[in-house]
Amino acid sequence: MEIQDIDPSSSPSPPSKSNIPTSKPFVDKTNLKTSPKASSYIKQSLSSANSLNLDSNKETDWKVAIEQAKAYKSFKKQQSLKSKERQGKEHTPNTKAKKDDESLQKYREWKEQQKKKTLETAIAVKKQKLKKDREEEATAVASTLEKAETPTKVDPVDPLFDKEISFSTSASAHFLTAMMNGEAAISPIKTEEASGAVTSPVKSPKQSAKVSPDLLEANAENEEQFSDDEDSDEDNDVVESSNALLASIHDGSVEDKQAWPEALTDNLVDDVIGALPEEDPDVLQAVKDSGKVLVRVITWNQQAKKPPSAEDMRKSLFRENKYHIIVVGTEECENSIAKSIVVHSKKNWEEAVVEACGDKYIKLRSHTLQATHNMVMVHRALLPLLSQTNSVAIATGHNVGVISKQQLGNKGGIGISFCLGKTSFLFINAHLAAHQNATEKRNTEFERISREVVEGLKPDGGDFDCIFWAGDMNYRINGTRQVVDVLLAKEMHEVMVHNDQLSVAMQTNPAFEGFAEGPLNFKPTYKFDKGTDTYDSSKKKRIPSWTDRILWKQTADPDAIKVLSYASANDIKTSDHRPVYGTFDCKLKGAGENDFLAGRGAGAEEDHEIGLAKSQVCSLM
């Protein structure tokens, strides 16, 4: 169809003013520059428009012309978008384009990239700031030492020294002399009341006033990103004091080698701890006559490794028919911490313990908190005297809840309680926060677990008579790996104990009031290379430490608990930790009275279930 020009002379008179649209309904065909398809479409539109009867006053004819013009505008827009897609041009999606699925996905990916770049930039800035703070601290320490006295450079010849050490001979000699004379023993000092500061030969990072607040905050934020096997950077004060101690040792201020005290092993008390009578009535009568029971407590971080056979464990841990009560606390038991979230049963381990203890013992109660486990075995002769058995777990691990403040049990403690006659017992096994610089966090967890377990299991009479607190408590030795290696090689036991973080806490922190510990005469129980007696030789070189401990507390009678043995089972090498055991002579309440072993009270049957096993992976706050 051709476009016919309209002769103005033959055109009818224009429509009335009220019918004239405000925008032009026609397009000048001489100025069109479009594709052939578009031109054809426009020609058809113009032909239809020009063929209208302009003399008609029908409003609908003008509306048709306007709609055709809008259709042309929409057509042009679609052609433009198709042209850009063909040319592969990238464009930022606008509001309308987001409605398209493909464009919306591109937009989301772009937003994620922007967020990632922003986060990476923030992390880089924070790392730079931390690095700068550390450099400033190191510069300040070096400046202070230079002003105090000129250091003497010594080239160590002892192969234990793997790097040169700058120190002041007079200062280091005085330092070690004070320590060996007991003048540098760890004890609280009276400064400002609010500070609560304490001193030690090798300063604890949390107790040092020179540690940057930003650095401590960063350590707290990043701690959960590390596994239990990793430690944070060494503190400047720890390095400084360690170097001073190394200098004192090297300049001959002490003997070449000292004598490590003998550990309180089972072999030393075999003449005191004889076998129990073979017949159950004789066992019960012996308890009545003596007014005492023998309690065996074991703690062991198994590193999720398969334990030795029951026969091998019986040699070191579960000696046959020796004890009235056996309590076994394990950490990273049977499965790893992560796997135990899904598979938290400890059935295989419990069966191994039952087999190792023998048929004279029964399981009173077991309780699992993710990878941590606590289990009480009792001699069957004592069953008529048992009552009020209960258990509870307190999780102190990762926060996973928002409203309920739910915490995972990757760290936490388990308490099992019961009464033997009139005497109430509480056994806690725990796995506390890891890492060299987390002393303060461990102290907080110890206080919380102690308080909440007692609140959850409080006996009828009020406080528990005998409390045992065991576990991988993760307290470390304040010092560098270099200085601890030298102390071990020269068997400087006293210096190591003075710098043990738990020993410091027990003297200075109110949460440990009333607790006691046996002589720490066995070698550090963490961290060993697999199957060997060699401390960590990996690139991380963790500092050897007494992480595995057993404490006790007697609330009424100060002589109710007597330690007979306290040592590590060095022949069991399946884990990077050594098991630790303790044997205790416990005096029963009301000994000598006719009814001191009266047993269960009224209503006790309801809360006393022999052999019950509980399991959980988290707790609510």
C-alpha cells in the first residue's frame, strides 16, 4: 500500500479545536531512519492515519492514532534492548529489568561481589592496624630496655638454644635467684583494688598491662575460627620474661640439671591400696568398719582415636577390684567434636569401660555433651546405699541461638551426683576453652560450670560433701616453646609449676576457693606426636602443658578427702594427650554412728535410676 499525499486545496476543514490532540499523531516520513521492518510498520500506520476522515468529529479516531504512536515508541524500545543484547554490551540492571529472572540474578551476583570486596577491605585495614600496634609495642619495650641498661650479647653454645638472645646478665641473674629462693612465687600483689593484678615470673598475657586492648579484642573475636590444636601468637611480655629466664640458665646461675620429683603413681601406694574382698557382703562390711571408700577419677582427651584394649587399659587405669567408685571423664570421646554434633552416642566407649572394670562393677550413670562424656561405675556391693542419682550438662561453646541463646557443647561440663549413705558426691568432667592466651575465659567457664551444675543438682541437705572437678581444662604454661623445652631438659620442675596458669588461678581467683590438687609431679600431658613421647614437633610447636587435671573440694570435713595417687598413664599413647588418674580416700559422713550408711530416704526411689544414660549436644541459657 502506497502513501498518498493529501492535497491541501482539496482537504476538508480541520476539526474543531476541542478534538485536536495535544501531541502530533503523525510522523514526518522524510526524517525516518529505521530498519526495513520498522519502515514497513510505520508506513502502514501513517497510511491508516492519513486515511482517516478528518472531517469526522469522532473522538475514537484520534485515540486510535495516539495508541499507534505509543505502539511505535514501545517497538523502538524493544528493538534497542535486542540490539544491545546482540552486541553483548553489559549494563547495570534498572528497576524494570530486575523483573527479568536473568537480570535479577546478575544483579544479585554483583551485590555479593560488592559485599565481599567491602569485607576484604575492612579485614585488611584491621590486620594493618593490629600489625602497627604490635610494632609500636615492640618498639616501646625495646626502648624501655635500652634505657634501663645496656644489653649484653651472648652467643649460646647449648644446642637447646636455637637463636641468639639479648639480655642483661645482672638483671637475669637476679631474676632467677629470686625465683629459686621462692621470692618470685606467684601471689597477688596489692595495687589498685579494681585492677586485681597478679604477678608471675613469666607474665600472663591477660594479666599484663602492656597488651593492647585492640589485640585482646581481636584474639577474642578470632578464637572460634581456630581448632583446639592451634594457639594464638605469643605475648610480648611472655617472650621478654622467657628470654630473661633463658639468659639466667645460660649464664650459669643454676646447676646444669636439677632433679624432677617423683610422681605419685599407683606403684608407690600398692601397699596402701590392697584388693577389695571377693565377696560383696565382705566389701559392704569393710566400708561400715572403716567409714571410708576408695574413689578412682580418670580424665582423658582421646582425640577421637580408638582406645587400647580393655586389657591394656586395665593395667594403667582400671586396676581390677581396687576401688569402690570409678569415675571416667573423657573429651573428644569416640568421635571428633564436629562429628559428635550428629553422632553423639558413646556406646562403644561405655562398653569398653564396663569390660575394663570387670563384672563386679555396674554403670550408675553416664552423660554425654557432644564430644565430652562422664561416667560413674560403682561396686555392686554398694548399691543398697545409693540414692538421689542425677546428672546435668552445661554447654559453654559456640552460640547458635538468637532468641534462646543456645550454646553448643563443643566446650562445657557434665556433673553427676549421688548420695552414698548420708554423704553426697559430685563429679564434674569438663572441656574448657583452648589456646595459650585464653586463661581468663577458662576461669570464667570454670566458675559458670561450677555454679550452674551445683544449682541443677543441689542435694537435699544443701552443699555437696565431696566435689571432684576433672577434665581437659586446657590451662597452659606461661612461656615460649623454647624456654619450656629448656626447663624440661634441665628438669626445672619448680619454675614450670610457678608458671602454670591453673596454679596461678587457684591462688588468685575466687572461683577456685576451697579446691585442692595433688602434687603436680608428672610431666606435662599435652601435646605429643602420635604414638611417641616427643612433644609436638610440627610447625605449630605447641607449648608442653599440664592441660589434664583433677581437683577436689570438701565442704564440711577438711580431712574428708585424702589423695593417694596422682599421675599420668604414660604407656597409653593413642592420643596427643596422656590420660591422668587420681585415687582418693574419702571419709563418709557420720562414720561411727549406727545409721551412717542408712541409705535412701523417703521418695528417693523416684529419682534414682541405675544405669541411665543421657546425651545432648547443646544447652539453653
